[in-house]
Amino acid sequence: AADIADQLTTVLVTEEEIHEKLAELAARVESDYEGKDLLLIGVLKGAVMVMADFSRRLHRDVVIDWMAVSSYGAGTKSSGVVQIRKDLDTDLHGKHVLIVEDIIDSGLTLSWLLENFASRGAASIEILALLRKPEAAKVEIDCRYVGFDIPTDFVVGYGLDYDERYRNLRDVAVLAPHVYS
Ligand code: PRP
Ligand code: MN
Ligand code: MG
């Protein structure tokens, strides 16, 4: 609610850098999936901005679906045990799936999703993630399309939240420690 500049330390990735990178990734995806139907699955809520901007960079049609998941158990960190809040509307059998995520942190959410989607008989499953924190990985995730590798600082903006706030910021920025301590 107060001045946003006081709540952030540094901008890690600017709006311009994001859009340039998404255009690059879109060109790769177009060529990799030439002649194939493509199903984009966005992981709510963080992936909303990436999905909106990335999908509109594609010069082809795709089907878009959404899945909402949440880790349960105590604490704010992903436990790896994931609960489905909103399931897909699409049957995955035989589909070429590209999961669209804002960030890979521990990797636990995607690890669970990969297994879940594979069990539904998808023809192929790949991942696009705007951000990745290599030093935070608890499980290795094979992500074909990565935007930016970033340090382990707590980041917000462009879909990423702290306690549901800051998702609407245009850049990805480091949250000032005084906000959460
Ligand atoms: C965040 C982020 C990823 C996940 C990454 O989602 O959007 O989906 O955590 O963390 P992990 O690699 O450690 O599993 P969150 O659970 O905060 O829900 P949200 O997308 O609604 O913010
Ligand atoms: Mn998320
Ligand atoms: Mg979140």
C-alpha cells in the first residue's frame, strides 16, 4: 500500500528483458512444435503473466488450459506434496504438452506435475519457465525453455507474489527484507 520503491531492493529482470526473452523462446517453441498440435498448461496463479505474454508471441494457434495446485503441510515452502485446487479441463492422452511456469524454485511442484501429467498419457511433456533458481533445487527438473537463472533472493512481480501481493508489477524485483521480516 505504501510507496512501492521502498518495498523492493533491486530490479532483477526488467519488463523489456522479459519480453525480449519470451519472443526468443516463442521462436524456439514454434520451430520445435512445427506440424504438431500444442497444449499449453499454465500453473495458477504465478504463470498468468508469462502465459499471456508468451502465448501471444506465438504465430500459431495453441490450446491453453490451467491447473491450480498448492502444497499442503506447515510452512510457506513447497512440501512436494501437492493438492489439486483446479484440475485440467483437457484430456492429456496423446497430447504434446508444454507446461508454462513463472519460476522453478525447489523444483518440487514441477516434479509432482510432471509425474501427474505423464500418468495421464501425454505424448510429450516439456517445461517453459521464465525464472529458475539453480541453487535452490531440491530435485533436478529437466526444463527445455528457461528464461533466466537467478540467485536465491526472494523475488516478486510479473506473476510472482509475496502473500498474494506484487503479482502485478511489470519487472521481476527483489523484495526488501523488511517487508517479510
Ligand atoms: C510458486 C511458483 C511455482 C512454485 C515454484 O507457486 O509460482 O509454481 O512456487 O516453487 P517450487 O519449485 O519450490 O515448487 P506458489 O505455490 O507460490 O503458488 P502461486 O503460483 O499461486 O503463487
Ligand atoms: Mn505457482
Ligand atoms: Mg506464490
